[in-house]
Amino acid sequence: MALCTATAGASASPACNVKIVKFTVNNPTGIAPAKIGLTTYTSGTVKIVQYQILDKNGKVVASCRSYCTHCTKKHICNCSLIVKKPGTYDAKVTIYGTGNCHVQQTKKSAITIKAAKK
């Protein structure tokens, strides 16, 4: 099976029929540890959706997957993640379709977490 990748919801191949319609970060600011919500509206034959929160070096600090009927059939996927340390983070979503087909989108510096006051 051919690998097909795309960004920002655009498909690189006709065989890749998944798209990111909208990707939002809910509660993008907070005090550590902070609960961050991620929501994606999709189209196409979605098999699984993976969310990642990345630090400034691209290291994954939190991740989750969504593959429930609400996500794969109704095309509204979401996850909640906990960010434990203060900092500015990127939010990334990757949607996997049939075979190895996938699309991804990254929101740079989308999350800002502050230290708890002592």
C-alpha cells in the first residue's frame, strides 16, 4: 500500500480520502498541571485520530488516540490531555484513513501553561 501524506487537510493523493476540516485547542492556557482539550472535525473514512502535545524541541509531552464511533462515523473527535510542566507547546493531530493514508496538522505555540503560584 502506498503511503500518502498531506497537511492542513489537503489530500496528496486521490486514494487518501481523509481530511481535517477544523482543528481546535480548547483551554489553551492554564496553570500546571493543566487539562487541555483538543477537537477535530474530519471527513472521509477515518480509522483513528492521534493527538500530541509537543514541547519546543518537538518532544511529545502528552498524547492520546480517538477511535470511537463518535469520531470515526460522526467525524467529531476529541481528547483531553494533562500538561504537567509550564511552557509553550505545539498541538498536533494526525488522522489515519484506509491503509497507510494519513493527514496531519500542527498548531505552533498553541498552548501556554504557567507555573503554579507558591
